Amino acid sequence: MTHFFEQNMTLRPLLAAARKAVAVCVVAIAMVAAGLLTAVPAHADDTLTVDTTTVAARYQYHFLNAVAQLAAGRRDTARVMLARCRDIMPDAAETYFYLAKCYSPESDDSMRVAMIEKAAALQPDNVTYKEALLPIRLDNNDVAAAASLAEDIVRASPDRTDMLQLLLSIYQYQKDNERSLQTLDRIAVQEGDNERITMTKLQIYNAMGDERRARKALDALVANHPLDLDYRIMRGNWYLGLGKKREALADYRAVLKEEPENENAMLSIMDYYRAEGLDSLADNERERLLISPKTSQETKIFLLKTYIRASEQATTDSTQVLQLFRRILQQPQPDTSIKEILLAYMQQKNMPRDTMKTVLVSILDDSPENVQARTTLILMANENKDYAEMIRLAKPALQYNPDEWAFSYLLATAYYMDGQEKECINVLEKAADNVDEDKDKQLAVQIYGLLGDALHTVGRNADSYKAYDNCLRIDGTQNPVLNNYAYYLSEDGGDLDRAASMSLKTIKAEPNNSTYLDTYAWILYLQGRYEEARIYIDMAVKNLNPDEDNTTITDHQKSIYLKLGEPLPGKTEGKE
């Protein structure tokens, strides 16, 4: 069974007051009136002293001391004293009620509940005990018992609207519509009739299918709140749901006469036209909504996405969609969301890059901090090898998006490709000091890898190797870094065995990569392993990309074959 609170989460706040209503003074006053206690001041830190010559006096002595100890937070001491009270007067309900307070709901809840149950059983008319029982009954999903307790409390205190609200929640949970309506009337007696009560009644009437009372409630809302046009729209929607189209249209038009750009009325009448098959009229309302500055951006986005989905299903010409976007964007926009939807649509349709670039530039003009737009433009510039444009776009990002270290990497890449190694290094060293290696692992790898390349280019070989080491510390499978590190080690007269080990990893991972094969062949050559070098250099040449500059690889092949004293493949001795 689903727990009650999973169905009615609103009950817990309502019960907070009931849980707190201990009513210490109520119990004490009742006992004084009954002659069981004399009024004795309670001191939290001192044991009380009273006359103990009679049973009542002995009870009074232990009970008041227990209350004082409980107030001081000494629950264990209070429990001992209350146990003595129970021995003296086994049927004193207040003893059990206070004993319940000595037990923790977390560790001793069963005992706490048992004590409350006992107190309520001994004094069934006590409202305080009933309130204490309420959350227990609800926790046990005993909704009927909880309702009975709440009704008892309201009978004793008719102005308890908190209990009435709880009763309403219970009756709605039980789908007891008539009792729910009766309870709403009882709340109205205390609070006065209001919109919230009327709206709740309307929901119940609709659930009951009681058209007469639902209409009466709606008419009352419209009449009592003539300036709130949403109620008239609500009534129109209700009419439309019942198939009473003429009445619905009358309400919509009445609203639009007063407010021609009322968003909710325009949406409702658009739905009306669509349901009637009047698509052209519905489309007109949609466009009015999309162009109107009074329409919320949320609604515009919803309408656009709905329209695009429908156009895709109907195979509508994309030109029509773009024209609609154009008309919308002629109006001032509060943000870039419409342009972003347009961009997504253009990407979906594989439209020309230049056309999309125009939209991206517009987005960036409106929102310089837009990460996606700026990143896309930078990548477009990179595809075109326009490194100056990359730099122009990436530099402002360090100001607008200082924590987006990916922009630092992109800017550094542009500097490096443009031959500005020092600027590249400056950017990367700052990024390397700040990037979170755990959060942005891949980015950190890229930063360290490029930093290693740039440092080696300017002759800072030792620093270059440290950067490569940092990269491989994070991810030892970075083939480009392994290759470059291995090649530079071999060229710089470094540890050839280590270089060979790193290079071998790359060709195992990518056995047809001509660059990796060339690096390994050259390391073997430097190690004097010429026959092995020939095998790998021939494989490198075989896998060459004819569109790339392969001078280094072919030169290495010549050197290896020269060392072996053999002609190049396809050449005769003494001829090139």
C-alpha cells in the first residue's frame, strides 16, 4: 500500500501544530481543579518538595518533579519519577502522556506511541491527547481514525481551521467528494468565502461530473472577480471541454475585446480554431502570439517547438519556418532563446555554415557570455585555419567566462598554430595552475599536452618533459603526447629505451598511423636496430596520406636504407 504521506504531502505541515500541542499547563490546571495537585512552582534544576502524607500528595510530589526534570532536558530522570507516579496512581492519564515525552521518536518510538495510546484510552475526551494521536494514526495509514480524531477536535474548537484543512486533505485522499465540499463550507464559515475555496470546489465538481454546480461555481468566480479575466477564460475552457463551443468562443472573444493581446485567451482561441479545423485562423493566432511583446518567452518557445515538430511531420518547406523566425526576430527579444532554437533548426537541416554563422554572431552580440555560441564560432574559425579570428573570439572569453578553461585551451591552440608560442605558453601555464584535474580531466590532459609541445618549440625542453609527464600522469593513453614525447626525447639525445617504450604503445593502439610508425622507426634507427627500423618505416610510407607533407618520413626512409646499404623500394642502385 502506498503510504498516506506519499499521496498527501500537505498533511505534515498541518500536523506540526498538533505535534507541538503538549498542553502542559492544561493538564496541570485540570489536576489542580480536580484537587490532585496544589500549585507548586516548578524549578528545572531542583527537586521539588511538597507534603507527601497522602496518596495524592505523593503523586503530586513525583509528578511535578518529573515535569521539572523533563523541562530541564533530563528525560531519564523524569522517566524514573513518572514510573513512580504510575505505581501510585495507575490510572492517571497525564502520567502516560508525559512518559511519552521521555522516549525518543528515533530510538524508542514504539514505547512513545504506547504511552500516548494509553493516555488517550484513559481519558478519551482529552483534546490534547487526540492531537497527539493524529500523526500516529496518519503514519499508520489509519486515515479513518485520523479523520475521526480531527472531527472530535473541531467539535471542541470549531475555529480550528488547521484541523479543517487536515480533514479536507483526508476526505480528498479518500475521494469523499461530499464530505470534502461540506468541509470547504465549514472553512468558509471561519475564513470567509474566497477564490481558493471556490477553485477547490470547482475541481471537486468536475471530478464528480456535476455540471450544474461546476457552472454555478464558475459563474460566481466570473461575477465576483470581473477584473480577473483568467476566470472567464477558465470558464471558456470548461465550456470547450464539454463541447459547448459557442459559449466557449463567447468567453474568449469577450476577453480579447477587453485585452486584445491576452496570452491565455489567444492560446485558448487558437486551440478552439484548431479543434474546429480552422487551421489558417489558428496559424494567425499562433503568429500573433509569437510576435506580440506581451507573450511570455516560455509560451513563445513552446509554440515554436510545437510548430517545428508539426512542420517536420507534415514535411513543410523549411523556407516557411525560416520566414516565421524572421518575422519573430524583427521584434525586440528579451533573451537569445529564440535565436538558439533557430540555430538548432538550421543545424538539423544542415544549412550552410555561413548562414548559421550569422545567427551565432547575433547570439554572441546579444549575449557575450554565451559559451556555446562562442565555442562554435571558434571551432568554425579553426576549421578554416583562421587563427587570427580564433584569437579575436577567444580572448574576450577570458573576461566573460573566466572559469571556462576550455577557452584558454582554444586561445592557446590559436596562438600555437599562428606561431605565437610565448603567448601560447603564458595562457596555458595559467590554465594549468587553475584547472581542476578531477573535474575536467580531459581538458587538463589537453592543456598539458599542448603546453609540452609549445615549451619544446621554444627550447625549454626540461619544462616540456614535465608538462608531458603531468599529462601522462592523468592519462597514460594519450597517443599524440606519447608520440611527441618519444620523438623529442630521441632527437634531444634522451633516454632512447623510454622513448621506444612510449612509441611502441602508440603503434599498438594505432598500427596504421604513419606518424607513429615513423617515430618508432626513427628511434630504432638511433638505437642501431636498422633492420627493425626498415620494417616500420616501410609501413609508415605505405600508410602515408598523399595530401600531407611527408618530407620527414621519406627522409627518414632514405637514411635507414642508406645505413643498410640498400636501394629504396622501387629504385635501382645509384638512382633516385
